[in-house]
Amino acid sequence: MHDLIKENHSTDPSTSLLRVKGLSAGYGEAVVLSDISFNIEPGQTLALLGRNGVGKTTLINTLAGATHMHAGTITLDGTRIENLPSFKRVNSLARGGIGWVPQERNIFKSLSVHENLTAVHRDSDDPNAWSPKRVYEYFPRLLERKNNLGSQLSGGEQQMLAMARALVVNPRLLLLDEPLEGLAPIIVEELLKAIRWITRDEGMSAIIVEQHPQMILAISDEAIVLERGTIVHKESAASLSKNTDALDRLLGVKR
């Protein structure tokens, strides 16, 4: 067991976009996550870190409604959503719910890029809402391949399409599960730039799981580290990126 969890910032739960309290969840009767609690404020990006197999993907899947919850609550913008199925979590709020990009990406490979976007686009009266036209500005590669089928895209382009699909439902919170995994460096650079624009410039709240912590810490506000299904460390992303002892002890990152 690690030292007492470090928490540098106090938050007002009443203003939080996402509140997770006492969450325990898993698959069937198997409990993977135990007593998970944290808040995310509007416009905040959270880096979700940990070694392989500690429950990071299970936490993302639980927030998206794809696991079995044993205990706890999930509140999104003041609305309890832990009992809602996944599809309702996307559309549960007038201002948008959750945009989920799983590891599998889940694009429609038999549809064109543009058809993938228009199939899930959620209309909004907000002139700043995400639309296919707007996401093309952030992902110019997708505009170039607008008429290509999903099956004709590279892995990196499929990841961009998965992110674009999540945005056009106009969510309040974006969940990204290892968005950079297995991609060429030039694609990683493009995706990091797009994620930075979407979160920093557009103010989208996000939770990002990533095996390469320094890449994500650089564009995040806060960080939590999981071990054996529980949170063992909380710290600002900027502070953790400089905390070589914690990175080595918790994640095996040596510099």
C-alpha cells in the first residue's frame, strides 16, 4: 500500500461537472474497482494513469455504462446517471452527456467518413456546437478522406474518426481510452494537438487514459493513479510530471 493519497486541490462538489462517489464496479459479480471517488470541474482534463491491468479501462467503461456497478454514484452536471444505460448517458442531458472513445474505436467500417459523422450527429441550436463541418477543422485528414470507407482508413485515421464521432453528439464530457496506443509518431503529434485544442481552446472536459504519462500530463489539469482497482495517488498534472519519485514508484517511469 502506498503512502497517504496526495490531494493538492480542494473542489466544491456542487459546481462539479462529474462527481464519482464510492464507486465499486466490475464485470458480473467480479469487482474490479473499489471505493473510487473524484470530481471533475467544467473545462477540466483529468489524466487517468496506472500500470497495465489496474482498472483504468474498467473505470472508463463504468462511466460510459458498460460494466456492472456494485455500489456508489455517478453524477453528471447534477443528474444521477449510474442507473442509465450507455446510450442514454449520451443523450441524458439537454446540453449533452458523455462522448466515449473506447479502445476498439467502434466506427462503422462499411460507411464513409462523412456518413459515420452524420449518422450520430446531434443537432443543436448552439452556433458553437460540434458538427461534421467543425470537426473537419480539427481533423483535416478526415476532410481529405471524407468519402473513404472506415475500413479504408489507417489506424490513426480511424482513431481521429472515433474522436470526431464522439464530438458530434455534443457531449459535456469526453472519455478517451488510450487514444495514442500503437500509432505512428506523426499521428500521435496530430492527435495530441487536436486534443489540446478541444480541451484547452474549446473548454471540453475530458478523462484520458494513456500508457505514456508525460504526453498526457502535459495537456491535463489533474491526475489520478490507480492500483489494484483503487485510487492511490492524486496530484495536479503539472506537479506530477515533475515528481520523478512518484512517477517511478507508481508507474515505473524513469528519467
